[in-house]
Amino acid sequence: MLDIIKNEFDKFKHSNCADDAIFFQAMEEVITSITPLLESDAKYKRYAILDRLIIPDRIIKFKVTWMDDKQVIQVNTGYRVQFNNSLGPYKGGLRFHPTVNEGILKFLGFEQILKNSLTGLPIGGAKGGSDFDPKGKSDFEIMKFCSAFMTELHKYIGPRMDVPAGDIGVGAREIGYLFGEYKKITSTYDGVLTGKPFIFGGSLMRPEATGYGVVYFTEAMLEHERKEPLKGKVCTVSGAGNVAIYTIEKLQSLGAIVVSCSDSAGTLYDSRGIDLKLIKEIKLEKRASLEEYLSVNRAANYIPVADYPDGGHSVWAIPCYAAFPCATQNELTKVDADNLIKNGCVSVSEGANMPSTPEATELFLSHKICFAPAKAANAGGVSVSEFEMSQNASMQKWSFAKVDEKLKETMQQICKRIALTAKDYGVEGNYIDGANIAGFKRVADAMIAEGI
Ligand code: NDP
Ligand code: 2IT
């Protein structure tokens, strides 16, 4: 292991900061991948690129005070981790979930730097959010929380400075409320957030972008590695949020058979193929539990198999050709990877950020499974966010077809670049190393060109 990472790990071990474990997990994978590059080119060490890259430019932490519907005052913590802006303004999502802490946001921000670099677009890396739990909150409470959050965040963002977007718990509704408050406080109409509703500056296809992009990437990877299409193949998807839903939609439109989805309470298996219209109704319109899928189908005298509630792992015991983890980090363990491989799965594409544990990833690589790592496979979301920034800056509105075509082209280019990089560094077929090396190189070269 390189000295730098060893020193950091030693510091971490003595710091008692358990929240940072996930950040170190992400960092260790990247540093392992890029070691051959660092050893072959002394300039990265001379310019101390790694020492500089692993520390965020700044971490903003603030109090968010708001009043719930019962007139009780609530207090949450808000964050923005502005990690690196060598390639462009800080860019990355906001996550509202009770598990949010500084360590999770450092992991997500660090991954975002390399993901954004892989897109080839002019965007730096950041992440933010709050430990606020949107579950069970009224629309009015969500609005009040978003306003209170922006009261503080607006000081640190701007269209050329830092442009947040959505992530878990943050979709077009929350972005709309955040934008409304920003506009009120600053008296400007800036494209300061992406993922806005279309009616006031959002890009067509931003809701679909991450999921569609995951499938475009997978198609390109499978064509390159196995010369096989997704048509007619059985696929499993975890999650039932933004990324999962549009991954399912694109897979179905290509003729794949998607037999599962899940949420934080359990897993659904429907051998007929998931009824996406019903899932959208339950998760996007009613914001309810997937369990409703069972009662609707029961009324129609058909009972899909379900594991409700489960520990989040039943989905990976279902036989499939391709798996798409689209819920959250570390949801797919070594046992799950083992089950997938035993059941004949040949392809895994990470829609969520770092959903596979390091042990699961190792197993996939050693069994020559086509493995699309998150920072490449889910880069379609942030790419269309950048397209939204371009449209806002030029006061244009692109058609759905134009955004879709540019997204597909971007995902195909990322896939090609990664495959070539892996080959150049003697690890052909290893998309993790390919993605980490290609992503790191572009940021590092910009950092060197910009001086210290
Ligand atoms: P959503 O909030 O829309 O959906 C999240 C889904 O995952 C929900 O079905 C949720 O279940 C489930 N989930 C969340 N946490 C857990 C958990 N701890 N255990 C089991 N299930 C869980 O988020 P997104 O779809 O936007 O995000 C999903 C993943 O994709 C995240 O890793 C995110 O970082 C990543 N991502 C998102 C992008 C975007 O554009 N939105 C872009 C790139 C990556 P429930 O409904 O019960 O809460
Ligand atoms: O993880 C991600 O790439 C996102 N949540 C989307 C970030 C963005 O700025 O669109």
C-alpha cells in the first residue's frame, strides 16, 4: 500500500471516527486501482496529487431549524462537502436520509469527483444533504424543511460555484422548494440547482437520466465484452426510487424481463415481469410501501412472490442474467454475490453509489462477471444535470430526443474510455480499474495545470 494511504488509515484508526469507514472503503478501492499509474509517472507524487485529492476543499456544516405540522420545533444538521473544483464548479446531489453523516457525504463527494471527470464535462465534485427523514412528512413539512435548509446553503452555492441536485430523498419536489427559497433570498433566477421541474428550467429527461444511462452503459459493456443484447434476458433490480424505476423502464423498453424491485422494507418478485405502471403509482404518486403491490395483485387473484419484510438481500437470491443494484451503498454482500454467480448471473451494473461491498466486488472480478462500477454506470444523472446547466446558461430548451441522444453518446464514450484504459494498464475487462484510472487522470492533470 502507498505511504499516503497507510498514513491516512493509521490516522483514521486512531481518530475514533467510525463514520469515516465508508469514505475509506471508497478511497481504498480508488488508490488500489491507480497505484500502477502513480508508480509509472512521478509527476503525481511530485505534485502531491493524492494528498490533495483525498481532503475536501471544505466541509460546510450547519443547523437547520424548522417547525412541523404540530407546531413543534425540529432541529437537523445540514452539510455540503465541496470536494474538488479542478474541472468545473462543484457538482453533486443532496441526500435527505436519517443515516446521513459527514463520512457518508465524504464518500459520495469523493466518488463524485471521479464520476464527473469520467463524463468529460466541465464539472467538479461535491455532495451534501441532511439527516432529515422525509418519510411520513407532509408536503408542507417538506417545504418548510427545504426553505430552512436553503436559508443557510444559499451562501455557498451559485451557478459558477456549486450546483446541487437530487439524490436519495431529494427529487423534483424538493429541488423545486429549494429553488423557490434561493430565488426569494437572493432575488436572482440562476440555474443554481439541477433536477428542477421542467416548467421552470429543468431539463427534459433529467428524471429518467440515471436509470436510462445505467442501461445504455450496460448495453455498451455487454456488446463489447460478450456481443450479447439485453433483449429477452431476465434482470433483477433493487430499489424502487428514481434510479430503479427508470432502469426498469429502459430495460423493459429494450425487451428485457425485469422480475424484481425492492424498497427499505422488502423485496418483490414477479415472474410475469414487474408492473411498472403500478410501481410508479405506489412509489412516485402515493409515496407508499411496495407492499401495496401485493394487495392490488391479490385482488386480481394473482399473488407475486414477495419477501416482506426482508433484510434487503432476497433480491440477490433470484436467478437472473443481469443484476442492477439501485438502492443504496453496501446493499450487495459477498453472500449475495455468491448467490448471483451460482444462479448464472453474468453482468452486474451499479445504479446506486457503491452498492457492492469490496468482498462482493472481488468475487465478481475473480469470476469474470461483467461489472459496471457506479462511478461509470450511474454517471448519466449528473451528465444530464450538466446539460441542464448548459440549457439554463444559454436560455435554451432541448428536446427529449436531443437529451436522450447526448446521454446515450456520453454513456457509450465512458464505456469505451474505461475499456481502453483498462487494456492500456494491463487489466483488460476490469472496469473498476479502468474507471478509477481514467477518472483520476483527468482531475490530476487539471490540478497540475492549475498549480498549487
Ligand atoms: P430514491 O430516494 O428515489 O430511492 C431510493 C430507493 O432505495 C427507495 O426505494 C428506498 O426505499 C431504497 N433505499 C434507500 N435506502 C435504503 C436502505 N438503507 N435499504 C434498503 N433500501 C433502501 O433515491 P435514488 O433512486 O435517487 O437513489 C438511489 C441510489 O442511486 C443512491 O445510491 C444514490 O446515491 C444513487 N444515485 C442517484 C442519482 C440520481 O440522479 N437520483 C444519480 C446517481 C446515483 P424506500 O422507498 O423504502 O425509502
Ligand atoms: O450521485 C449522483 O451522481 C447524483 N446524485 C446526481 C448528481 C447531480 O448533480 O445530478
